[in-house]
Amino acid sequence: MSAVVLKSKNTVPESGKQPPPVLKHLITDSDLGIREGVPLRSLELNNVVNLIEDPFSCNLKERHLVVLKKVVKKYQNGIPLKDVVQMFRILNLCAEKIKEHPDYINPVYEIIKLCGLPFLKEKSSDEMNYAQIVTESISQLGYLMRVPSDQVRLQICDTIIAFYNPKTPKQQVEGFIPASNSYRLQMVERSGLAETLVLSLALLETQLEVKLHVLHALQTLSGSSEINCNLILKAEGASKICLRLNEHDPSGQLLFRSSEILWNLLEKGYREEITLQLSNLDCIRTLKEVFLHQLLHGFRRYDLQLRNDLLVITTIIAQNPKAPIIESEFAKLLSFLATFPEVKSHNPLARSIKISFCHEDFEMKKLLFNFLVIMAKDLSAIQLFKDSKVLLALFHYLTQHEKKGAHGWSAAQHEELQLHALATLTTIAPLLIEDYTTCQGNTRLLMLLEWCVGQDTYTGEGNSFHGCGVRGNKNAHMRYCVRLLRSMVFLGDTAINQDLCDQGVINILTGILIKTAEQYKEDDAISLELKADMLLILSTLCENDLHRKELFGGDGVEILKKLMRIDPSTFYSGLGHNKLILATLDCIWSCIVGCYTIEDIFLEKEGIFLLLDLLESGPKNMHIVLLATLLELCDNPKTIKHINAWKGKKDLTAAALLVSLWRDEEKEMGVLRDEHGRIVDSKKPLLGLYQESEPVMPLPANSPSPAVMDVSENMRAKIYSILSKIGFEDLPGLSTHDYITLAIISRYLDFKVGEIWHEISSELKEEGIRPTTPDLKDLETIEHVTAEVGEKVIILQAEILENQQQKDLQDEQEMYAEIRNNYKQREIAVKAWEQYLARTSNYEVLKNLKQFQDESIELSKPKIVQQDSLFHATILPGPTTTTFCGRQLAVESTPTELTGGPLANTELGLERASIRGGALQKTKAAKDLDQFQISSVSVK
């Protein structure tokens, strides 16, 4: 049996001599738990720790190695969570001895290897109870990188990688189950292991193999979670890794691992932070050297893909305006590559670069175009673009594809590059106006536009982002061509716009609009965008130019008429109908208003009716634009008649619509009104809640006050101006409520002037300035007059309301009188019916009435009779009825079911005719009926 002596408490005698050690306790093999078949316990690991720490046993190296070998064997299936702290304590103690005793390297290696296995737990609560211990232990694993042993460092990296690729133990331990893998990964994130590994790179300057393993571990950590990426960035890992990209590595793994780590950081970390770390001259120069090396010497597909990855990283760095891309001459190199081989160059690199037209080179070309777009935000790059002839290279792709031999881009690739070049030109061309003019950009674009609307067999592939949704047609080319035209026209350059007009762009665009309106019955997002862009181009070209407005002509008006019939329910469809209708209104403003010839055509095509229809049913955010357009058109005298003639839903008139919009606007502003819409405060008749809540602040003379801003921020001023053009009297279709509101509208200008003067007075008081006595009297007079106007409007509104109440009362009385008359007529009808029943049922009553009738007849006869007068009997002889008969015949109307209605054939005899001899003839009954009708008419 082997034994280890543990020291006891030492007491120093007075003589000062050290007494011999006292045997306190013997540690046997059983105590250490290294006998076969006996499981290790936490207490026994404490004994192992004491064995290594104790001054009396700390030098027993061979004994330590035996014990550690047994410990590794017993924990070969995983370390229990409760023993993790003791295991890492043992690990740290052994690591401290490696420098003096390299024999400890193997036990440390084996223990670290055990850490790669899943931790074991006895209870479900162990994960929570030992979370802090496990976190600190895994953190210690990173600090072991200080151990001067390649074997240990490599195993640490392998263990970290094993965390994310767990291996199943050989056999399960009785009483334990493996902890979840997500638990261990969470502990790794909380331990800060990624940050420690980045710091350890400083110790591995000359150890390439270990460095590659550390980069592999960092690649695994950065690809797993955002927390690890942020920890790497916290240790400035992006810049440290980037600076090592160009270090010598025959295997090429260093560049691959480093670029993958940077990719992971860009995808999952704080992009602003990584961009800031890489935006220094040293990092960018390193990227440039590595990229150039891959460009010149890379020939494998792997090398070309890695080259493109570096280009993407550079492009992201270029988004930071502080990145010295231009200072490092990296931008110059990439600008040259973007124009190669389309533009001939004397650059020495042109002889060394070979374009194989493979997929990777195709992707690089697109990335270079994207880099140009990003660099266009930096004005210092404009000179680079000029020197590299970027516009000429991009215009090269606007031609049709002609494949020469086996080399060159395929048709699908050429289409995608063509669309990408057009999108790039949209950003860059406005910055290089001189180059655009030199390259005859307008002519090239118009030729491309004519090709887009031409009839040929070309069909787009629609494979790229820019060609999405336009497979089988040329809409993608037309879309980006029109975008580019819009960008150039919006510059307002007189020479470019005049050149476009001279080449007939107005007629070309109107023709395309007519054609697209006929071709596409159901609008999609692309066709809507096309129409909106073309309308905006026409608006910009025709604004303030009468000749161009005349060129717009009747065809343009017809297009606008069709576009204004858009269903209002589609405004919020998300496809772009709202943008199209706004572009249409802008086109009306710019291409029609101001040219009386075109205005008359617009009025003839019921343009005012369509504008009012949109005003009635369109969304509220369009009302201001619609009212402004109507107001401008009101300068034409014919417009007023069209406005007055318009009828909306439920016979709504234009005046009633404008008054209703005024009320809605004031309700939204929170203007105080009573239940009838009358003014509440005569001193503040127009003030809204927001304007009233703003404190009075002295403003400089060139800053508009809240009262002045109110004129442009809402539509009340425009409604007042339109009604002023129409007139405030004899407006059709207004109710009493409308007239009450109209009384306020008619005094809007007076109220607004008084409001502005009140603001001036308040600002003077706030600044402590007292006006001169005459000015003060004028201010008081203005305020008094404004209040009087308000009082007059209140009185007028009260009169309107009172008149309406009296009218309602009168209408009520008339209704009651009509009801009384109806009841009286019913009583007369009942009485007449009773008399009729009495005549027919009582012979005496009939005789009396007959006698009364005869007497009435006799009394009606004249008293003096002329000799030659003829008298006719008024009573038919021998009546056989009980009614009073006369020489009249009352014929009731024939029922419609017999005649067939008012449009049926009135020759009823023909309908009853029989067929004789193949022709229709009237029967005898029909002839007798005709004779009877004639005789009845003669009797009458």
C-alpha cells in the first residue's frame, strides 16, 4: 500500500527549530478512489487536489501522473456537473507545472479532451444550480491558451469545436444523463470564450498550425450566435483577423478561415462596429493586397469565390464614408476592373488579368457595379469615375447582345449585366453630366426605349433581381431606361432637357403611354411604376414651357383622362396606384395648367368632373393636391360652369362638397364650434387646438408664424379661394348647415388677417416692446374690427338657423293641413257612399232625390224663353236603373294584360284576326268593335 503524508498544523517551539513532521493521516488508494470498479466521488477529487497542492506531495510527479491517469479513465464517458469545478482546479494545477515538468502535458491534454464530451447531470435542476460554475470553468478553458504547449492549445481548439459538434459517449453512466447541448452552448456564450481566443492570437505569431486551429474555433463560434460575434468585436477581433490575411500560409486555410469569420461577423454582429474596425488604412491595404493576389494568381473555382467574398467585404466597408478606400488606391483598382475589358486601358494590370466569362467572373462584374453605386456617395470618387471612363463602359451594355464565338457572356448573363448597368447609370450618370453628353446618353437611351416598344422576337429571361417579374418581355429594360431618363431630367439641366425634347421624347412617351394603356388591362406594380415615371418626366419637361405643353396635346389629355378613372379602392393596394394618381395630378398641373388651348381640351373631355369625382371619393391625403389643381384651373372662365354643373353621389354639388371638406378639416384641427357649426369664440374663429396650445415665441422676420403656416398646412385657404372664384351667392344644393359654414368661409380672409395681427401683438408683448401710440391704437382697432366681424357672422348664422326653424315650422303646419284635408275628403267619400246606399236601398229616398233633382233643373232654366229656342229633354225616357242617367257614356280603360302596354300594337282587331287565304283580315267582331268605338266618340 502506498501512502502520502499530509502535514498537520506546525507549532514553532521557543528554540526556533522546526520539529519533525507528525503523521496525521494516510491517504490510501481506496481514499483516492482509484481501485477498479469504485466510482469517483466529489470528496475523492478533493483529495486529488490536495495531493497536487500539498507541499509535502506536490513534487510526487509520478504519483500525480498515475492518479491523473486513473481520473481520466473514470471520467472517460463525461464529467458530472458537480465535479466540474474540481476537474478544472486539477487542470489549472497541472497546467502550472507544465513549464517545469512537460510530463504533465499528456494529462492536461486528456482532461481537456474530456471537456469536449457532454456534461452529466443527476437531476434536472443541476443545469441551473451549476450554471455559474460551468460558465467560469469554460472561461478557464480559454485562459489555458497561455500554456506553452502546441499539443494543449490544439486540443483546446478541438474541444471548443466539439462543443458545436458533440460526440456520443461510448457508454452511458448509471445514474447520470447528458446535459442538453443548448445548455452547454449557452454557457459558452456567457463565458466570454470567444473574446479570450481572439486575445490569444497575440501569443501565436510564429505558430501557424495552432493559429489555424484557433481561427477554426473562432469560425465555429462566430457562426453560431450573435453573442459570440459581439464578443469577438469587443476584443477588436475584426481588425486583428483582417491584418493577418496576407500572412504566409501554403495551405490557404488562413485566408479562408479569416474571411469566413469576417463574413459571420458581418451577418450576425453589429455591422457598424465591424465596419468601423476595418475602416483603417492598414486593414484596407491588407484587403487590397490579398484581393489583388487572388485576382492575378487564383485560377481554381475556390480561389475565384474567395476573391468575390473579399470584394463583398470591401463593398460593405465602403459604405462607411470615413473608410479610406480612395486613399489606399483600392477604389482606383476596382474602378479599373469595373471597366475591363469594355474600355481599353494602358494599365499594366490589363495584361495580367484574364476574364474567363465563368459564373464567378460574372458575379464579380455585378459586385463591381454595386461597388460603383456605393462609391458614388463620395464626391471625391467622381474624378476616379471620369479617369476610368465608367460611363462609357456602362453604356457599352446598352447594345443588343452579340455573342462572338465560344467566349463571351451568355444571353441571360448579358441581360442581367445590361439591367445592372442601367441601374448603376441611374446613380452615376447624374454625377457625370459632361461624360453623359460626350457619350450621347440621350440618344442611346431613346434608341433603347424604341427597341423596348418595338416588335421583335426578343424575350427576357427574368432571372436577376432587376428582371424579377418580367420574364418573356422587355418591361425590365424599359423600366430602368425610364428610371435613368427620369434621373437625368430631374437634374434640370437645360441642355439635356432641350436635347431630349428636340429628339421627340414627349411624343415618344405619350405614344408608349397610349400603347401600354391598351396592352395591359390589369395593372401590375411594374407597369404602374412605368406610367408614373413617364408622367413625372413629362411634368418636368413641360413645366413653364408653353410650346412643350402644346406638344403634349390632346393625346396626352386623353391619357390623363383614362388614368384619372382609377378605382379609389385600389389606392391602398400596395402596387403603386397612389403614386400613379399623384403623378397624374402633377402632370395636369405642369402639362395643362397655363396653356388655354390644352385647358379647353381638358374641359371638353370632362376633366373637371373627373377631378371632382376624385375629390369626393379619393383619400384625404390627396385633397390638397386636387384642390390646388382645381384652383389653378379656375383661372379659365369656362371652368366655373363645369364646376357648377357637376353632380356627385346623391346629387351632391361642388359647393356642398367643398363646404363638407371645410367642416371635416376644422373637425380634425379641433376648431371650436357648437352643435350647429356656429362660431363659439368671436375672437378666435379659426384657431385650432394645436395652434392654440403653442406658446407665443418671438420669431425672426424670415420665419413664418403659426398663423401663416396654417395657410399651407391645411386646405381651408384653397377651399376659400375656389369658392371665391365661384361666388358665395346662389350656390345650388346647400343645406342650412352648409350655409352656416359658408358664412365662416366667406369671412376667412378677414379672420386670418386679424389672427396674424393678434400674433404680432402677442409677440411684441412677449418681447416687452411697446408700440407707439398710433400703432397701438391701430392694433386695438384691428382687433376690435375682427371681433365685430366675428359677431356679425354669429348673428348671420343665428338668422340662418332661425329662418330654417321657421321654415320647418311652416312646413309642419302645411303637412298638418294636408292631413286634415285628407281626413275631410275621406269623410265626404263616406257620406257619399252612405247616400248612394240610401238611394239604392230605400225607394222613398230615391223619389225624394229625384224630385229634388227635377226642381234643381227647373230652377236652372231661364225665366224668359225666346220664341225660336229649341229644348231638349234632360232625362232619358224609360230609365231602367236607379242611377241618374245622362247622354254620356263612360268607358273604362282596357287592362294592360290585354293590350300589352303602351308600346304594343294598338290594332287590337288584327290580334284577334283569323287566317283566311294566307293573309290577316279583320273579323266581323273586330269590325263591330271599331264601329262601336267610333259611335262612342261621336256620342261624347
